[in-house]
Amino acid sequence: MSQLKRNEKNSAQSSGANSNLYAVLKAVLWSFFGVRHSDKHVQDIQNLNPIHVIVVGVCSAILFVMALILIVKLVVS
């Protein structure tokens, strides 16, 4: 019985991590776009880890700049 509880706990943690990553990514992308409802903003502040938001934000910014560079190189060539 305890093995079943451990498996349920592990699966709940892994799905929580995936949903948390999705929530952080969604919050960062909305902030790039510049539009966010105030109630969602308050939820983000209460539920998201600031370190995760910073890491995802920096990675997203790097990917965005790389995509722009690639597009410019394709258009110019």
C-alpha cells in the first residue's frame, strides 16, 4: 500500500512540475507581449518562483534574439 502512495505522490509532483513550468512560460510570454489581466498577475506573483521566472525569461529572450538574427540573415542573403 505504501508503494502505491509513493507512486501517486511522485506522479503528482512530476505533473505539478510540468504545469508549473507551463505557468511560468505562459507568464513570461504574456509579459513579452505586454498584456496581462491584473487578477492573473496577482496569481502569478503568489504562485510562481521568481528564480524560475528569471531563468525562463532570459532563455526566452535569447531564443527570441537568435530567431531575429536568423530571420535577418535569411532575408539579407
